[in-house]
Amino acid sequence: MGRVTAFAVLIGCLAFVSATNLNQGRDNPYDLSNVVYSTNGITATATYHLGKLQAANETVIPKLFLNITYDNPQRVRIRITDAQNTRFEVPYDFTNYTIQGNVGLYNVTVSDNPMGIQVVRQSDNRVIFFLDPSLWFSYDDQDILFTSNYGYGINVLGLGERITSFIIPQGTYTLWARDRASPLDDGQSQDANMYSSQPFYMIIDEATGQAFGGLLYNANAMSATIGPQSLTFRTTGGIIDMWLFIGPTPEQVIFQYHQLIGPPVEIPYWSLGWHQSRYGYVNVSMLQQVFDNYTNYQLPLDALWNDIDYMSAYEDFMFDPVTYPLSNMTQLVDALLATGKNYIPIVDAGIAQNISDPFYVNGTSSGVWIQNPYTQNAACVGQVWPGNATFIDWLNPNAKNYWVSALNTFQQTVSFSGIWLDMNEVSNFVSGCVGHSPTLINSTTMPWTPGQDLNTNALDVAATHQNGVTEYNMHSLYGYLESKTAAQYFIQKQTRPFIISRSTFPGHGKWASKWLGDNYSQWSFMEFSIIGIFNFGMFGIPMIGADICGFLGNTNLELCSRWTQLGTMYPFSRNHNDVNSVPQEPWAFGPLLVETNNVSIRNKYMLQLYIYTHMMKISSEGGQLFKPAYWEYPSDMNLLYNATSSFMLGKALIVHPCLWYGISGSTSFFPDDMWYNLYNGEYVFLDYENSAYLDMPWPGLINIHVAQGFIIPIVDNYMAAMSLRDTRNSNISLIIVQGPGVEAIGTVIFDDGSTYGNMANGNYLEVEYQFFSHNSTFDYLTLQQLQSGYTRATGEWPYISTLIFYGCTAAPEAVYKLSGGMVPTFIPANVYWSAEDMICKIWLKNYLMPDEMATLLIDYFI
């Protein structure tokens, strides 16, 4: 597409929001001078050349400083700032790094009159950023606009948080943290932004399937406009601070992004289990009954959650003395902990403005509240569940001590294992500060507004933080900074933070996790949950899930069963719904739902070591557990265009959920590989379209298949365990999936499951299992310790009990163990082979520990 055509598309997309600017002229109104090239990048001065500097509430920044740095061979940073005055910038919280320079994987060029910037990936000569000098560029005080014009068709992903398709439709999308219950966003209204602001995007080339990514590190309210061949950002403040990630595969883009923002926080072992919650457990007796029912139905449970029902007058940290007397709560939580289960309460962002509330009194004396812009030395008071409430200024140096102290006090009241942070966009039942309309900054004083007035159901954006920084700049950072500060409470105790937050911002995953907020009990929202988990995995928050069976509205037996099958594959698996909805606990619809819950939860328990190992690796390397199959098979764009019909768990497992009402099976698409049913080893025969019909029973198990070349660790006692703590005392089995090369590999990480920093400090045990064929008569299985920083406690994962081979072409005759001096020792194992099913099983009894440095020699009948 030529420049004029591309500009016409841009005009069409933006005319309704940007007519004033776009009518000023087509070309970039800045020229470059003092251009300096170095091995680490390019610097220059950009000067406005149109002459007119102020009109219609806009103030043009006349002189800019351009700084392009070649961060490393896979990443470029473009910063454009005011050359004469300091502007608000997001407090930097990414990994510190040394600029490495470019080794020829991309080319960066600039044009000076007018200003233009182009970044081209060398491997395919594709443009991954082009500030086209023929297109309008704006750098006003409250209106910064720039377009990257690619010149070829693009698919855009990311740009959260919103409910939309995985490939975002062309349109304009608002990024500004907003308490809004899951509206569908097609890019037309600009009023469907949700809880988080995540201005990271990935672009997939329509023609080649190659990928690259970008992050606009800016917290101000903004819009992103997706055109057929362009992406336009328009923000109400801050600076242009853009990182580009050159890919070229989608998974490489993700690793490159996570390398910048820092890998996600380690999560507790137990947190990957099953969680039960509801808004509507109005007294401790109801909560106790839920716990008792899980026990009576012999259903596994790992955490019981409390919504705001526990609070006295909806005040944070305060148990209602009538409905939740402390003696009863302490007794319940002690019983939970004694059985390997955990208690997690909600904490809202607003602290009740109540002089008898010690947390309000302490916050006031510490001076930690966001300040009213109309009344000196007074807090900006909003209204939330307890009525009038104040909100913490996370820039205040006293905020950390205040928040950690509050959590410590709460812990002394009742022993919680994690914290649920809600309403932290920050949400407000009124608009602005109580007692004063937001008159200083609003949609009439601003040159433009993305979506609704920024004050709508928010604190007054003119409210002030430490050093005069306004809520205008800080609003979308609230949930991220609250979570980061809460993480310090756990870290000081050397315990892994388990924090589930509603609002997030880039870098959040380094400290905390998230759930997808208030969804609906509808089939479409079950499918949308897959997209949400994809997106937040990309954003660096892999511990993510949706409210299983839906939060708002009424679920039913079939929907809740299917959602439970899917939801137990989420990294974060929690059943939660609203007080006005029908109950949806596992027993709510009778024995069919009980059975579905039982087999589905235990199915996840079976895979616990596989899932936990991946999550621990992600906490040190970045990446995603729950991800599109396209990430692993990027040559097949059908997997991108049908991303929700299947997904990968790690590299080895593909899951096909049932997302449709009233069916018992479906023709399902697979990537081009050799696949085996995880549960029974049945080989999947694919047709010419790489499809196969899959039965999808309920009650029953979700379809999971394993690719050739992998070894999957299985927890043996998954059918008996009542919590994930029980699985730590189980033997394990190894599913070994042979392919044409008859080689397979897998790893397992063992550690204490709770101490903060185990991966960074090397306090873990990582064992690699390698299977390979020596010749036609015998094979080897080798166990090797890659990291030996943890010693298994007595009774922890004692032995490898069973080897299960899929694709086995001969009957095992004998098994020998080689260790130490490589002297073979005969193992009196029991063996089984089905020639028809091509499955072998070897029961090793108690002859091989899971971390033993040894090699098994498997001899076959030939």
C-alpha cells in the first residue's frame, strides 16, 4: 500500500477522534537535526516546523529529543521526549540491562525532513516499525499521536484488557483501567476497556506468519487504532517510550518481551490446585458447610476464598463479629491448614473513612492518602462498598510500611495464605472526589478523550500523589503498585507471594497474578476465557484464570460441566460466582456435576508435576504454559485463525475443549505431528486436513493428547489425594512417547513449593529424563540431575513406579539399572505389551528413585 492510500485509511479510522490534528496537514510537522549515529543507536533533535504552538486546548511541544538504542540483537528501544521540560514517565521497574548493540538482525534508518523512523528485520526484509514521515505525528502536552505504517497486511494481538477475538478486529480501542464487567469490544464504541492497561502488542504477518512485538511503556489514557496495514497510538500524556521485539516466531517475541519486563513470580505449589469461592457466603457457617461438603463428597480442594461477606461494614481487614466471629474463623482456618488447604480473603482498594477504623487512622497519621485537588491537606474521598473511602498513594514513602503493617496485622487475626486484591483500577461508585465535581481535568478541558470522561467511576484525575504527580498519570498503575507492595509482605517472610489482582500493568507478573474479573455464565464467555489467558500469558502473567462456570447470571449443568473440564486446565482454577446467581458449587446440580468436578480436578492433579515444572521454569525464563498451538507450530496459520478450538499446555500437550452446547463430539484440528491420547495411548490418525473426530463426553475428561518425543511425569495418587499437599507423597510414573526417532525427553523440578526465590537461588532439584534407542534390541532411559539444590524430604515422591510407553513396537523382556560404576543390576520388574495398541508398561516397584543418577537398560524380545 502506498503512502497516500495508507494515510487515507488512517484518516478513515481516526476522523471521529482526531479531526483537528489531522486537518493540520499530512506530513510529520517535526524535522530532525543533530543526528548522531553510534554502535549503540541514534540520537537526534526534532523541531516543530509549522509555527503555530497552541490551539484548542492543545500545547505543542516544540523541541523533542529522539533516542534510539540497540538494546540487544532482538530488541530496539525508541524514546521521544520533551527536550526542554520533564514529563511524567512510568516509574521504571523492568530488568536493568546493558546496551549490547545490534549484530545485524535489524536495520534502523531515520529521515530528517520531515522526521521518519524505520526498523526493518533483516531475515525477511519486513518493516516492524515505520514512523512514516508522510503521516501526521503529534506531540502535544495532552495529545501524542503516531502511526506505524507497515505496508503489508497484519493480524494484531494483545492490547489488553478487553473482551474480543484473539485476532483483534480493525477499529479503535481504549486503554485505561476501568471497572467494567466484560463488555464485548469490537473497536467501534471505545467504551469497552476493562480492568487493566496492557499496551503490549504482537503482530503476525498475514502473508508469512512471521511475528514481531511492541510495548508502548505509557500509563496515560490512550487509544490504539488497528488498520489493515497500520497501528496508531494516541495517548493523553507521558512520553513515547517504545520497545520493539523482532521475533520472528510468536514464542520468540514472548521470550524477548519477558526478558525485558522480568520473568513472573514463583507461585506456591498448592496454588495450582482447585479453589472455591462465592460472593454470598454470608456467614462463617456457610463457609464451614462448603468445606464440609468437599470432604463429604470426597472432592479435592486447595483453597477456600472469602469475598466481601466476611467484612464488618465492608471495611478491609475487619471481620464481622456477628456473622464471622473470630473464634469460628480461626477454628475453620486451622482445620483447612491441617488438611493441606488454604484460606484467601479479599481486600478492596478503598479504606473506609471511619475514625474508629484503625487502618484509616493509621493511614491518616502516616499521610498516605491520595490528596484532594480542591482542598489542601485533605484526602480525595471516593465511595465504594463501605461508603466513603480513601485510597493509598503508592508513591508516598510511607505507603509500603503502612500496607505491609496492615497485612501483618490481618495475618495475626487469621492465617491467610494469599490475598485477593479487588476494585484496584481504582474503582469508585461516584465520579471524582466526594463533595466536588471533577472540574480541573475532564473531557471538556482536554483536547480529546479516549472513550468516556476519565473521571467516570474513578477518582478525580486531578487528585495528587507524592511530589504533585496527578492521578491523571497514575490511575492505571494503581493495581500494579498495590500488588507490588503487597508482594513485599510475603517476600519479607521468604514466602512466595500468592496475590490475585483484578487490575494490572506491564511488569505486574513479576510480583503477582490475576483473574479475568466479572464474566458471564454464557458459552461465549467460556471461549473468551481462553483468549484472556492467552493474552495475559503474553503480558507476563502466566498464573491466570477465569471464574469457572461464570460469575454473573445463572449457569446450568451442561455449561458448568464443560467449563469445569476446561477450567481445570487453567493455571489458576477457581469456581466463583455472584450472590444473585444460582449456586454452582460441585454438588449444586447433583451427581453428574459432582462426578465432572471430581475427575476434572484429579485430572489436573495427575499433571501437577508437569504443570508445576513448567511454571517454575517460566518464573526464571519467561514464557507461557497455557498458549496457542500456533506458538509451537507457527507454520500453520489455521492454528492462529482457530486459536480457541485447541491450546497447548507447555510444548507436549494439546487440549481440545468442548465449547458448544449439546454436542458429544467434534471433528478437531491438530498440528502436523504424531499425537497420542494422554489417557490411553491411542494413536490419532489424522485425515488429509490434519483433523480427527474426538468424542467429548460429560461427565468425563477433557481431550488431551501428547506429541511424540516427550516424557510426561504423572502423579500416581491423583485419584486419592484430597489436596495438592497429598501429591507430594506420591510415587510418579513416566509416560514416554516414542516417535520415528524413538527419542523422548522430559524434566521435573522438585523443591519445597513455598520458599521465595528458589529458582534464582538454585534451591531446587531438576531432573532430566532422556529416552533413546541404542539399537533394535534394547533402549536406554537416563536420569540426570541438571540442578541439585534441593533434597527431597522423607516420603516426598519416593519412587518412579511405572514406565508407560506409547508407540512401543516390541515387548520388553528384562530391565537393568546401571549406576555408579555402570555395573548392570537386574530389576525384577513386571512388564506388559500390547502389539495392537503399541503400548508397553514396566512396573519398576521400588527400584528407582525419581532423582537417582542412573540409566535403565530395557531389553526386548526380538
